[in-house]
Amino acid sequence: MIKGLAITPPVIGRISIGKVIEKNGKRLPEKDDCFTITTQVQNKDGWLLHPLHTKLAEGAANAKIRAIPVKVLFNSSDLNLRAEYSLFDRNTGRPVCVGDGEKAKRVTAEGIVEVVCASPDGCEMAKTGGCKPYGRLNVAIDGQEEELSSFVFRTTGFNSIRTLTARLQYFEAVSGGNTRHLPLQLKLRAKSTTQSHRAPVYYVDLCLRDGVSLEDAVSQAVVEAAKSEQAGVGIKALEQVARAGLGNGAFEDSEEEAPAIAEEFYPDGETGTASGQTVGQTVVPITTKLTNKLAGKDQVAAHA
């Protein structure tokens, strides 16, 4: 394995609740009221739609996808969803500082060093650099052909990160650690707050599919887990390999993803850091402290 390179879950497409548009000569992220499922290829008009988007849109009201049938890849919540406070270089999209509310890895002139992470509210660098919570959720969509491949949903929204974190932890607990066998769906929800001036803010939830009770879902998951184990599928070994791969680098996102991250999360006119810094690649998993901090906040993000 190449040292310094984070090995992330294989991705065959993207899930988003917004898109980047051009306005007054600037490319800006625009929120949406439905899901968009794309490939990993984009042209001058944006990301190309995945065939599964067309399939799901055909059966949706007004062709707007507001629920996606999915399953997660792992039983462990922190493997399915990785989230941390992240500060990216505004111009290059490369990570500069990544922390979990207690410790952070930061790029300096001397290389990557470990520092105390005081969260965006208590960090001077975060206040001037545009530090945000940043989460990545990997799921398999019903109908995809490849096993152990996934679609990734990236978000900087407190609402989505907090809700997805809670749901995954609850499902892991209530299913006896058999989350990957539960019939789940990503669902788009809306809320309004004083900060949003009563306008709806959309965020992503993870719940059981319509018409499936918790008792039936857990019972089905237990049966599927036993069948999988009997067939020789090593889920514990899979998770061990996945965890080692994610921890193999300094930051998770690769340099080829940097431009898209800068464009989507740091729109023109938003504060960022100075460019020209170099980084490695890996992930800092969610910790209890970060989860508690998220639970005490309800902020409106560009991508909720």
C-alpha cells in the first residue's frame, strides 16, 4: 500500500442536493429541493446524470427525486460517514487543517503537524479561513451493478451531518451491529429557522424505507447477516481493511477532487486561506466531542 495515500471506498457516482451555476461571471453553488445523482464525469454544462437518476426520476412526483433506496457498505457508523471540521485552501481546494474538536492536523511550512482543535467558534484561523464541518457519506443505491462500490454524498451542513450521524449510530445499536443489511433510504427533509428567514432549508436524512417497520427491518437484517456469514463473506475483515485504508494518509480528499471542492464549498466572495500550500491525504473520524458540538448547533449552511 502506498504510504500517505488514503484508500477511500470506491465511488462510481455522486449524490447532491444542489448544483454549481454561473451567475454574473461567477460560478456559485445553488441549493435545490431534490436529489441529483450523477456520474463522476462533467462537461461545460456540469456533472453528467447517472442512469439511476433517470430511473428514479421517472417514478417521482414532478420528476423530483426526494427519496433514494440505499444500503450502507459497513456496519460501523464511522466508516459509512466520516465528518470533521475542515479548512480548505480557497484557491486550490486542498485541505489545510482538519480536526475533530479536540485535535487537528494542520499544514505548515514545516509539514503536517498536530495541534489542538478548538472548533470553528474558538479558533482564530478558522474564523478567518472559512473552517466548516465537512461530511462524506458512502451508500450503495438499489439497482447499481457493482458490489462494494458506492455513491458519495458530500455536505457542509450541520443539519445533514448531525442527522446522519444520529441515524447511523441508532441503526447500528438497534440492529445489533447489522446496519449494512437494513433496507434504508436517503430522504430529503426541509425545515425553517430564524436564521433562514423562515425560508425552507433542505437537509438529508437516513431512515427505513416506506412501509417497513423497525421490527421487520431488524429481523430481516439478522437473517441476511447470518446468510452472508454462512456464505463466507467477511464483513469484519472488510471493515478492518477499510479503516486501515482511510487511516493511511493525512487527509481523505485527493488532489484531483480539490478544484470541485473549492468551487462547491467556497463560492466566489467567500473567505478562504492563502494558496500555495502542500498537503498529504487522509481522514479524522467523528468523535464524541464533535458529535456533541453538532448536537448543540443549528446553523444554515450553503449545502444543508
